[in-house]
Amino acid sequence: MKNDSLQQLTSKIKISRRDINKYINVLILIFLLAQVAFSQQKSLMLKNQTAEYSSFIVQRNMLDEQLWDSFLLVKKANSGDPVAQHVLGLRYLLGQDFSADTVKAAYWINKAAEKNVFSAQYNYGILLNNGWGVGWNPFEAFRNFKKAAMQGLTDAEYVYGLFHTDNLVVPRNYSEAYHWIKIAADSGYSPAKEILNEFEKRGIIARIKTQSIESKSATVQGSMIATPTNSQPTIHPIFIDFTPDSLPSSDNETLFKEAMAYGGEQTKNIIDSSTFYYSESLFNFKTIQAIEDAGKAGSPEALTMLGRMYEQGIGLKADSVAAGFYYLQAMRFDSHHAPTLLWDIIQKPGYFSRLKEQIDAGDPPAEVVWAGLVEFGFDHQLTEVQAFTLLENGAERNFPAAITQLGICYYSGRWVKQDKLIAINLLQRAERLGNRDAQIRLYAIELKDNQDTNKVDEYFNLLQQAVRDGSVLAEAIIGYGYENGRGVRQNKPEAIKYYRKAANRGSQIAYNSLVRLYDEIRPKDLEFQIQE
């Protein structure tokens, strides 16, 4: 790592020190005239030292003082002062009196962390976990967060707890996660309180209490220096554990809130999902149109909400077959809620009778529904061959969803011999009929396979727009692009960010990608070994 340009800085400092005597008399005069006492302390904290402007005060040139302050800070850091090393790292990180440089920031913050400055350990953990100025290493980040948490740093307690939720760095342990997050919440830390509310919704806290798992007590020690930052951590839990007692409730308010939160720009611009009060009066034309658009783009949350709307006749005419259609579409994007909701609806008396009547009448959506029920193992009245035939019938009637699903079958080799050329032709046909799902899948295929750099860049941009429209598939594929340098410069931490976002929404593809990336650098330490 290159040293700071101390020689140039020193030369400037020498000049300013020669001029100090010249400025003393002027400064005394300014002091007497303005009757303002300027502080003589040189603070290592990041403060704005400029006095408020007044037409009666001759403004002081702070450049010389800042240069001298910076010189002393670098000198102290080089001499091994851990506090100075940490503050110097923060200044490089924030571009405060130094040119912003994440590599130098990581270097100096790590120096302080190695000397047990626990706020530096926390900050270095953030840099490691995001790959800022240092190689991405969530395992080393975990070690640093743990050290800071053991010393009672609230932010670190929260983050350390989160690491026990996603089964990526260490084995999932909700009891340990709850223990540390609750300590942070009891200290008044708002993000920790929000996670505990999510734990409550998913029944995790009840499970911990029922199983009588008591967390080990932790002794919280005092701190060497104050927490240096109030910025929110970029780490969030992944609730990929689909056991019944880990799933959020599927009440209408929860489904609607999620649809608004993850429906892309079109839903976020209508309602703030964090502040609204749920009411069926919210389902006006504009809201319904926004949810439908998000569903077309591949938002599992919007598709699930559409299923519920058709199931209960909320803003739309009640139609159990249409409800089943949307629940199945949501399941294709790994919706948390859709499997249970679909199972409940097909158990109602007369459901399959209505489904058969509509199929006999040549209704393509009903054909796609029954084929989907066979595909996901919800029904065994039909064979796989019969289910495939239903998709073919729907495709012959130019129903875009049937054509798209038929294309997916050929692409994956499900129910038919794999043939990617036929698959692409089918997806292109569905795209021409206006099917957004088929369009996004084609973008994904092109991003992975196209050898024309300009085309790959174009598809990456189109997928980014799909992400803004709510597509969870596009979110995962953008992660793939960053991981492999397809359409964008390779950036593994950015890939992790997109994979994590998609996994948070239930995407198994994204979660599997995360597991693969973590396993590639997993240390052999016992605490990091995860049993499937």
C-alpha cells in the first residue's frame, strides 16, 4: 500500500508554521473586535470547525490549521496510536480533510481493530462484509462483529445477532440471534426492534420460548471510545427457513403491505407501505393497475396479492380459478405465502369440478392451473403427460402464460426432452404477445449466453429496469451479472447484495447462489461449518 504524501504535506505545513507569527497579531485583533473565543483544542472527531458567517466578523482561513491537524493525525497514526489510526481511517472513508480512499480507510481502521478498538472492529467488519477497500470476507467480518458485540457495542450486537439468522456464515440459531438482537433492542436501537417484531410475526419468539431454549448470558463491558457512526448496517436477515412456524402470517394486510413494498416503482409511488392503514377502500383503479403491472413483471408479492383479491373478491370479481392461477404464478417465483393459500383454496368443495368445467369449455387459464397443480405435486389426478398436453392446448390457443410455461419446460427438460432452441422460440412468441415474464426470461438467457458485449450491456440495463418494476428473477440475474462481469464490471460484493435482496423475498435460486459464494471461501473453523 502506498504511503501518504507526507513529504508534500510536510512542506505545506512548514510554510504555514513560518507564517504563524505573522498571523498572531491579526488573530488577536480579530478576537478583540469580534469578542469571539476560538477554541484552541485540536479535536480528533469529525467536526465542522468553521464559525457561522457574520458580517461583523472577519472570517478566519482554516486551511493552515486543517493541514496542521491532518499532519499531526497522520503522525500519531504512524506512531501506533490506535485512536488516531481509527479516526484517520474514517476520514479517508468519508473524504474528510483527505481524498476519499476506501483502501487506505480499510488499512487504518484494521490497524485500530487489531489493537482492540472495538468501534474500529465494528467498522472494519462493515468494510469486510461489503468488500469496501478490502476483499469481501463475511467470515472475518463475523469475527470482528463478535469482538465488538462482546464489548457491548449496540450496533455490533444487532449485526452479530443477524448473522445467526441466514445459515450462511454460521449455522442458523434463532435463540442466539434473539438473545443478541434483544440486547440491542433493549438499548433503544430501532433496527433491532423492527427485527424482533418480524420474529414475533413469524412465530420465532414463541418457538424459542416453547422449546425452553435459554441463551447464555453475556457480560457487556464498557467502551474505549464512543461509537463512531450512526449509519445503518447493510446486513439483513434472510428468512429462507420455510417451516410452518417461521413463515409470516398471510392476512390481507400483510399481503397488501408486501405487494406495495416489493411491487417496484409503480406501487411505491402510490402508497407508503410502512405508514398506511389497511382498508379495502385502498383498492382503487390506480392501485389495482399497479399491482397487476408488478405481477406481470414477476413480483411474487404482487402475484400473491392478486390471488387473494380474486379469491375474496377484493377490488375484483371473485374467481377461484383465477386465484389459483395467480397463486401458481407466485409460486414460480418462490412466494412465501402462495403454497399455503393455494392448498387452502383447492381443498374447498367443488374446486376441481369448476376447473374441469372450464377446461372442457376450452379455457386456457384453467388448463395452466391444472398443469401447475400437477407440476407442484398438489394434485395426482392427471399424469405428467396429460399436464403437458394441457399446456400445449393453451399454447395452441395463443394464451401467453401457457406458451411461456411450455417454453420453460423445454428449457429445463421438465416433462419433455430438453431443447433450448424450441424453448427460446416459444418464449419469443409469448413476448410478441406481450408476456413480460417471457421477455425477462429471454433477457436473462441473453445476458448469460450472448457473446456480443454491446448486446449484453443492453440486456443488463433492461434487467435493471425489470428490477425497478418488481421482478425478483431479474434481481437474481443482476446478481449473476455482477458476479461474472456480464453487462457490468465484475463486483462480487454487489452480486452478494442483489442475491441477498432476492433471497430475502424467497428466491431459492438467489439463496443457492449465496451459499455457493460463501462456501467458496468458507474457513475450516468448526464454528463456520453448516450441515445441510
